[in-house]
Amino acid sequence: MKWFRALLLCSLSACMTLYDVPDDVRLVNLKLEEGPYGNSTFEQMKYSEMVDMEIVTKTNYTTFDPGSYISVEFRFCDQMDMDVQGLGGLALYRYDNKWIRVNSYEYGDYNLDGLYHYHTAFSSFNHDKHQIMQKPTILDYNLRNSPRDICFYVRADSWLAMVSEKRSNVAHIPKEMLIKFFSEHPHCSPGLR
């Protein structure tokens, strides 16, 4: 009976989140203004400089529960408890002759080298004055002028599953990599700062 009560309490609490499932997400490549968000028409991204990020994993996120929203969450590694407004949190995409959002119910065999390749993006800067969420949030940053270590993880939220949230391992983009990347890629638009 105690076991049943513990299970019931766990199911009603934070135990509904699984962390580090799977544990194999790796960064492959960064590109400027390319990928699924490269020519974005989203209002909030019109004035942003989007950095396409390619990752690989052994996990096929297209097979997750119907109704899942799969995104990539970004934080500054030295402030993992703080949201960073405008940095990321965008959907995960794969490429199969066109960009396909992972939870769009379009399946296919695209595991060519034993790994699944996905793309998302993060913004190189943000200068918001008002925060959207009620939790502690960083509103103003510029990774070109002040590069920082970025940590990210894949997050799958599902309304239909027993475990409502699954997170991958936390992967890392070192600030040295960003310094090199931005030095090789000058501003794509003169108005972006």
C-alpha cells in the first residue's frame, strides 16, 4: 500500500518529468541565417540574427507521442536557472527535400548513418525591455559583443503521455566556438546589433 501511495504522489508531482532521456544529443554544426528559421517571417524574428544549429542523436523524435511539442531549450551555462528571452525554445526540424517540423506527423526513414540529424536555431542578440514569462528572465544580451557558454537540451512535452515531459542530456556550445563562428561570419544585415 505504501508503494501505491508513493507512486500516486509521484505521478501528481515533479516525478512527471524525465531527465537525461536520451543521453546522446551532440552539436554538429552552426550556420548563420540558414536552416528552417533562416528566412523566417515570424514577427518576433524579423529583427533577429538567427544561428542555425544542427544536432545529432540516436533518438528518432518523430516517433514520440502524438501531440508532443519538441523544442530545444537554451540557457547560459552559468545561469541555468534563468530563462533567456528570445534565445531559443524553437521547434526541432529535420530535412527531407524540405524542412519538416518534427511533430508534424510526417514520417520517413532518414536515419542514413545510424544517427538522426535535426535543426533548430537561436538568436545572437535580444534587447527586450519587458519580459513575457513570470519567472526570472535575462532580457538583454548580445553574443557577438559578449559571447557566453550556451547550454541546450531537447525537450519533448506531451499532453497524452503518462510522463508529460522528457529531456535529453544537456549539451554545450563553448563561448570560444561562438567567438570563432562570429569572426568568420560578419553581420548579415547592417541594422542588426
